[in-house]
Amino acid sequence: MMQQTETIDRPSQLPTEIGSAQGKLVYLTLEMTGGSTVTDLNRTLNMRKISILSVLSSLSSQGLIERSDAEYVLAN
């Protein structure tokens, strides 16, 4: 009997400058989804939008993410 193996995308190593648990969670979510809106993050993570906006601002000021239209994506 041959076993099927499933490929699981694993996130890359987190940048060391992300200190908060919420920051890490948002960063990983953006990495795994390829980009998300604030509303998407609110629904996926069950975080308040004001908290998400604060985290996004912090990640953006560190140059880790950028805004592309309505979505936030990892910076290149």
C-alpha cells in the first residue's frame, strides 16, 4: 500500500524585530494568505480592527509589510 504525502506550506522564519504575539500572528497570516485586508484579518484572527491597524502600522514602519490597494502584503 502506497502512502500519500501531503505538502504543507510552512512559514518562513519570523523577522526578529517583531516582538509582540499579535504582530507575529498578523505577519504569519499575511505570509500564509499572500495578503489580506483589515476586514479579512479581523474575521480570520478574531482581533479588533483597532488592534489590527496598530499592528499593521508597526509592521509597516519596520518595513516588513506594505499596502497594495486595500490589502496588506509582505514587503519584498
